[in-house]
Amino acid sequence: MEKRKIILDCDPGHDDAIAIMLAAKSPLIDLLGVTVVAGNQTLDKTVMNTLNVCQHLGIDVPIYKGCGQPMIRDKQIIAPEIHGESGLDGPLFAPLTRRVEPKHAVLYLAETLLQSDGDITVVTTGPMTNLAMAIRLYPEILPKIKEIVLMGGTYQLGNMTPAAEFNIFADADAAHVAFTCGRKITMVGLDVSRKALCLPSVMERMSKIGTSASKLFIEIMTFFNTTQKQVFGWDGGPLHDPITIAFLIDPTVLTVKEMFTQIDIRGEQSYGRTNCDFFHNSGQKPNSFVATDINVAKFWDIIEAGLRAYSP
Ligand code: BDR
Ligand code: CA
């Protein structure tokens, strides 16, 4: 089967790191490059974390540094209460020798898409700033984007505010650009990721695998599960970001519904909300696919296979 070409735009971040692991070794995915954005921590830290994960696991994919600030709003929102001071607290890494590519992530995205046959899927698991900047600077890339799959948003309760999910809240303008760009877009939000809780039974299962990736998975999720318990009370952290990759590996892992989605870029209390017209009340033509359910057993099977793809 032909591999699906993707660029993964992320802000590692515990769950982002696992999304990278899953994408890098899947026989069904051709990970062309990883572009990094500020989000879970400041840009220098999310870049460092990406390099550390790739160096540690021998993932030989070019890494590009992108935007350190949202498109319009002044302040970068970060999440140390969930991801720690480094943005990837928990695991310890050897001294870093891997380096980022000299090109800016936005330029890399634009050039790679332009030179492509229109067969590249852009996956975002952080604030959507890099992709939105590429779209605004180089609108000619639009017909070249095969589709966009993002982790972000919710049609239920937010995790940043009662209304908004972190990735969208951190750069709602960028999300607005992505949702109005006219390309196929699939939103994998908290509505499904809150069902993929990394419970003690999952930790036990993954700890038995014994590869470099499974060991790193356990170190990463031990920290993440602790902060998720402190902040949200979950007995296991929701493994948000890798669901995008699992969906590309096996689309039957998610149930999706076509809906009209609008990002609240003007509100106060509901700023950054993904207003998904679940019941089609607005009469507006759907502009997005929104994940409404996840086959949790299938998802953990995909994660396990992904961790097993690495050597001990
Ligand atoms: C999203 O926010 C980040 O903290 C995670 O990495 C994930 O992308 C979940 O709301
Ligand atoms: Ca993320």
C-alpha cells in the first residue's frame, strides 16, 4: 500500500512526542518533516524537546523551527502546569547533537507543498500558527494541501476555558484561517481524546513491550498522568495528539461527522471556541469533519504496534 505523506506540525509536549514516535515508524506513513511551534512551552523549549525525542529514538526526519508567537494576539499561552518547565518534563535525555534545519518552518511548509503533487496531508497537534502563516503568505499552496488533520477544539467542554481547547485558544486566528481555507479539514478534539485515557491498565500493557519507544512512552506518560490527575482529576491522561496519526493509519478508529465549524475569534468568555454546528441548526454548508467517537481498543492496539516498531 502507498504510504501517506505527511508533515507533522507540533509543540512537544508529552502527547506530541508520542505522535512523532507513531508517525515516524508507521509503514503506512511517510513523515516528510516535523515543524515546530510554540505552545506547550516557548519555542526554544518545544524545538529542544523535538530534537531530544528524535535523537533518542534515532528518528531521522528533518526538523524545522517555526513561529514563537501567535499570528495576532500578543501573548503566547503556554502550559507548564501540564507539561512542566521544559515542556517535556519526566524523561532525561543525553546531550543534544541533533540540530534544526536552517530553513524556517513556514517556508519549508510552503515550498514542500508547492513542489508536491498535492498529495501531502498536514497534521497539526499544536497551535495552528505555522500552517496559517504559510497559507496567508503563500495562498498558492492551498490547492496543494491534500487535507488538514488537527488535534484541537471541542464541541463540548474546553480544557483552557469552559469554552475553549488549548491549541485553538492559543492561536484562535490561526485556527480561523485553517477552518476557512477551503481545504478538507478534520478536527480531532477533546470530544474523542477524553475517551482515550492512559489508565494504569494501559501503562502496564505498554510497559511490557520493552523497546526504546515503549520505555520513553512510560517515562513521558508517568509525568503527564500525574499533572492530568492534579489539574483535571483523570486517572489517566487523555492521549490527545497521537489520535490524529492513528486516524491516518486506520480511519476506522474514529467516527466523524460533517459540520459547519466556526472559530470564536471575537468573543470574550468563549474566545477560541470551536462552534461546531452538530445539529445543522445554522443551515450553513459543512466546512469540516469533526470526530465524534473513537474506537478506544483499536487506538491502543495502534499505539502498541507503534511502540513495538522500535528496537529494544
Ligand atoms: C492539546 O494541548 C496540548 O497541551 C496537548 O499537547 C494537545 O495538543 C490538548 O488540548
Ligand atoms: Ca500538542
